[in-house]
Amino acid sequence: MWCFGIKCGLFPELIILGFLTLVSDRAVTSAAGADPGPLEIKLGVLIPAVSQKEDIPDKSRALMAMRIGLEKVRREGVVSGVDFVLNYRDSDCSETQGPLHAMDMYYKNESHVFFGPMCTYATAPVARFSPFWGIPVITPGARAEGFKNKKEYRLLTRVSGSYSNTEEFVSEVLSKFSWREVGIIYHNNKKNPVLADAETFFLCKPIYTQREKLTSKQPYNVQIDVTDMENYDLGKILREASSRCRSKSHNVTSVKN
């Protein structure tokens, strides 16, 4: 299931949320003067043109889903007297291109609300800038734990949960079976550090942090790069994990991209 598109059925709700965010401000303007005519809401869509990740749709899938959502809002009469305008930019999942396009849309007055970015490194700067622009950011991405800091990301709304929820689930399972020691084996971009930390790093970080806090010691953890597996002795890694994390009170979690 991917959460920026048709399958999870979020777009009507997202459109309405963006609409409600803006309508109160427009209402104040209307009350102060004459009827401004149809309300135009510009949706700034920051999605990669091409995506190889299942949970991050590319341009064609995302825009199709948004148009279906908009049509449903119009058809069901949720709003009237409103013109929705879709303005698209290719975020390229880039911490450079994402915020540059967002800034360009802000200065050209092309967005009242941003839908996306989804990728962690593209979302972070856009969500930091958005309070200064007065433009909310709505995304099914941004699952990393740091995004829950509302002082830093004041206008960010995440609609598909976060990796902190994953930690809560894991903690419940560990508590159920009285397991305390956790071994985490996960993919990270070791071969090409220019790519920065992989999404699996952000997925595992809340689990690592919480276990360290509860046990007062660092959990057993190993980073591997799935693009460079010939340089890893998986047998040795698993034997070491087994000796440290395999008993009634030990378990091993393995995560890959």
C-alpha cells in the first residue's frame, strides 16, 4: 500500500484539510470588503517525476490520484464556489531541488498549500521554511522521528503515521514476550555515503533510541549495504547476533530497504 495516491483513499480528506486551512483566512478578507468571487486554491505538488520506491509514487500516479480526489470533492458538493489549481514541480527526492522549487512557488504565488515532498531530505527544509511563508505542508511521507518536533515543523501535517508508531508496536511485542535485548540488522548507504542515511536508518532509529533508554546500554546493531553484499559475512553477523540476542529474553530484527 502506498499512501500518496488512490489506494489509501486519502486525497479527498487531504484536499478538504487544505481547503479548511485556507478558507478562514479568505473569509476574513471577504468580510472586510466586497465578495472576492470564486475562491482559488493553489495546490503546490512536490513529487518526484520518477520514483523507484513503492511507497513514493511518481508524477503520473500522484497527479492522477489528486485529480480523482478533486473531482470527488466537487461531485459530492463538499465545497462550492472554489477553483482548485494544481501546480506541479519535480522534487526529485532532493534536499536541494525540493526547497528550491517550493521557494520558487512561494515567490510566484503559486501555492496556498504544499502536497509533499515525501522524501525525508526534501521534506525537512520545506517544512522548516513553510511557517515563515504561511504555507502549510501536508504529506504522507516525513515519517522520521524528528518531524514530530512541532516547534521546528509548525505547519507540517503527516497523514500516514511515523516511525515512532513502529517503535510503539515493537515495544508492545517485546513487552508481551518479556524480551529485553534487541538486535537490529539494517540497510544503510555504506558504499556510497553521498546518498546519506537510508530510510531504513530512520525506521530503526526510534527502536534503537527507546531500547537504549530502557536498558541503559546500546542495543546490538549492524549496518549493511544491500548493494554491496559481497563485502559482508552474513554468517558471522548472524552468529554474533545469535550469541547476543537469542534466548527467551533476546530477539533480532532485520530490516532492509
